[in-house]
Amino acid sequence: MIIDAIYAAGGLAALVLCGDVLVRGAVAVAQRAGLSPFVIGLTLVGFGTSMPELMTSLIAAYQGYSGIALGNVVGSNIANILLILGITAAMGAIPGRALLERDGMVMIGATALCAVFILYGQIGRVAGLLCLAGLVGYLVVTLRSGRPEGTAKEQTTGMPVWVGLGVFILGLLGVMLGAKFLVQGASAIARTFAVSEAVIGLTIVAVGTSLPELVTSVLAARKGQGEIAIGNIIGSNIFNVLGILGVTAAVYPMTVPADMAGVTLGAFIIAAVAPAIGARFWGQVPRWVGFLFVAGYTCYVVAIVA
């Protein structure tokens, strides 16, 4: 038990530290390319901070723990909105325009697609390839529309492109190793306490792999870069479904655990829609809504663990 806990804790630590390294490298390259802050948050930062989820889900599915693999994706999306966006907004209201435009609608659409898969009970290779096709199309449209003129010098860091690429690769390798240890430790802990794999994936693994998003969004918000913060969360949620679930299902078809429906499915859908509703009425995600999201996440965890 102690060894399993050490594996899980060590894996989480590696995911957080190496995830930060990975994101720094990716952002340096993106800034050199002159991408806007929102697009950097949406793609490089959002997808980069989702690499822990990708590696964790792939390894879990490969080892036969489909509950951890799917629970990680669904749980991470719930945590990204209710916990991470909640904490970030509670520190200071963040702009909500993006939640009502194309990217926010894509996030809601991806959530709806995943909800259909969950209700169906099976996520096969065709579903995975469909998700990946949607991700490729979304990326093409986003990158084509996200390179404004005159921003490259303003946003460029001092890190050369080759250094940024090297940092990105080192971070990616560390994330892969951390994911392996996290899955190994978490699955053993689940067996010890007779807790379902889905619950472990929805809580410990999901929150652990979402820590890079938390750190990135909070730091961005504190620096007044609200666009990067919200772009990071939207991008992560889109990539979690279309990218992570897509790749995992395409390689290792999964059966949806019975306890993934009900409370979890409801929280999954509400988490995707609620921020857009708030942005529609107030034009932002106010601080009090942030506190409400965090309280809602606490109630959700209690409901699925109890």
C-alpha cells in the first residue's frame, strides 16, 4: 500500500513538473510563430497541459483499466470547469466572450458527442476516428484564423525555437513516465480499498492530471492574461474529448463503466454549459460564480465517493 501511494504521488509530481516544462517549450515556439495569446492558450497551452491526461488514458486502456481511462477524460473536463475555472474566476472575474463564440460552442459540442458515447455504452474505433477527424478540422480552422499581424515581436520570448522544441520533448518524456507510475499506483490503491476504477479515474487521476491546467490558468489570471486562462481551459476540454478519447478509443476500444452515467454524466454536461450561460448574462465569469463552481465540484465528489 505504501509503495503504491509512493508510485501514485511520484507520478503526480512528475506530471505537474514535466507538464509545466512541456507547456513552456510549446508556448516559446508558438510565440515565435506570432500566434495570438488566446490561440496560444487554446492550442499549445490547452493541448500541452492535456498531455498528462493523454498519456494516462492510453496507458490505463492498454493495461485494461478502461474505467480509469474514460474516467480520467470525463473527470478532467468536470474538474477543469468546476474546480479550475472556479478557482481562477474566484481570484478575479475572467472574460467570457470566448465561451459564447466558436470555441466555446465546439467544447459544448464535443461534450455532447462524448455524452452520446457514454449512453451508448461502447466507445469503439469508429467513434475514436470520428473524434480525431473533428479535432483536425477544428485545429485547421483555429490556426488559420489565429495569427494576427503585428503581434510576433510583442509576444516573442528570448527562447530560441530549437531550445523550445528541446524543452517540449523533455517535458513530454517526463509526462509519459509520470503517467505510467500514476496509473500503476492508482489502480493498486483502487483494488486495496475496493473502489471502482471509474471513481478513481474521476477523482484522484482526473484532478492529478488536471494540475497543469490549474497552475497555468491561475498564473495567467494573476498576470492579467485572462484570455490565456480561459483559452487553456476550453482547449483542454476540447482536446480531452476529441484528442485523448479519440486516440485512446482508436487504439483500444473501451466499454463504458455502469457508474459513469447518472450523477457523473449530469455533472459533465452541466460543467460544459454553465460557463456559457454565465457569460451570456454577465459577459464574464464573475467571482461569485467561481465560488459556486468550486462548491458544486465539492458536492459532486462527495456524491460519487459516498
